Amino acid sequence: SAEVRELRRQLGVEATGSGVPKPCVSFAYFGFDDVMMQLIQRQGFAQPTPIQAQAVPTVMSGRDVIGIAETGSGKTAAFVWPMIKHILDQPDLKRGDGPIAVLLAPTRELCMQISQNTRRYAKHYNIRVATVYGGGSRYEQVKTLKDGCEVVVATPGRLIDLIKDKATNLRRVTYLVLDEADRMFDMGFSLQVNSIINHTRPDRQTLLFTATFKKKVEKLARQALRNPVRIVVGTVGK
Ligand code: ADP
Ligand code: MG
């Protein structure tokens, strides 16, 4: 509608795909529970950033999303907030032996940042987060995986190694995030990322976030995402 188009224009957001939900300019419209609302408030966030305004309702509607927005635009929360709800919605939440959500990032530093951000919310819901990356103590990583977790934050190579060692499995993964997808390609993780995708469930929801959109990322998006909504903030990726 004209109203939605005007809203997107004001936010500097472009959304491509069929039946894309209306962006939410206030946290109140996200439909989050009181705990989540308090956690957001406590961080002093006044309103959703443009990528959050369009991506959160789209992800919560169950759609696959390609989110393209510059560094510092709040992409992490755009996939972490809906992830919490996705996990809580699983009927067999505490019964499986592998994670429900996998968040992939190209570097140890990014994994640690995403992990810290995720725990900020997860701990209030008894959602367990395992963080696995190259260079970290493999013994510790195997232990946290085997103790049980609903979320795994990982660099691709280390996660593949741990799957091969049967420290975890991705058979119940229904929420997969490829964060900084452009950098994952630049760093040569394409094959590992593809292999991880093949370990997850075919009926998963897949989200791809990136600061720049390149040919190789486009190719992966076509293979790994189903009827995605493409959200572009500002002038990146155009
Ligand atoms: P990106 O992944 O796009 O580079 P981040 O998710 O790392 O960005 O977020 C960048 C910064 O913005 C973080 O410090 C984060 O806490 C902050 N932030 C996230 N959402 C909001 C918001 N709605 N309002 C204000 N600051 C926010
Ligand atoms: Mg980021």
C-alpha cells in the first residue's frame, strides 16, 4: 500500500519479495513478551533501527531473509530477538540432543560478540548458548556442546570438525543464520558453509546478513534460502 511504501521510504528501507510484512517503527509492534521488552528497554534502545524495523516482523512471519545493511546498523538483534521466540515455540525444546539455532560468523571475534549479545537474552529464558571457533579450547567446546545447548554460535571450520567428531549434530536445526556472509566468502568458507547447511533440516528458516552483496553471496542465497525477502537499507548492495 501507499502507506507502507511511505514508511519504507522514511526508514530508507527497500524490501523485495512477495507478501512482505509492514515494517514496525516501535518495539511495541513486534509482539515480544514482557521479559524481552524489559531487556531491550534496559539497554536504552529508543526504537528499532531500519534493518530491525523491516527484518524482525519478516523473520517472525517465518520467511527467509537476506538482510543487507552497513556495519553498526543493528543486524545482530534483528536475528537474535526473533530467534529467542523461534526457540521458545519449539514443542520439544529440551528433548533433543543438538541445537535448534545455528549462527555462523567468519571470525572468532565476531562469534564472541554474537554470543555475548545472544546470552544477554538467552539466560533469562534458560536457553543455553555454545560458542565454538578455531583457536578456542576444543575440550571446553565439546563439553558445552555435550552438556546440551539450544544455540550454537560458530565459525564454519570448527563446527564441521566438531560434527565429524560427533560432539554435536544439526538434525534439529530449524533456524540458521549466515552472518557477515560476504566476509565468510572472502575468507574461503564457502565449502564449509555449504556442508553445514546440508547437515540442517530442509524445513529450516534461513537468514543471511551482510554489509555488501556480491555475486558469490547471491549464488549461496539462491541455493540456501527459500523464497527469501530481500531487505536493503541505505545504498549498500544497490
Ligand atoms: P551490525 O551487526 O549491523 O554491524 P550490531 O548488531 O553489532 O551491528 O549493532 C551495532 C550497535 O548498535 C551495538 O552496539 C548495538 O548494541 C546497537 N544497537 C542495536 N540495536 C539498537 C537500537 N535499536 N537502538 C540503538 N542501538 C542499537
Ligand atoms: Mg554484525
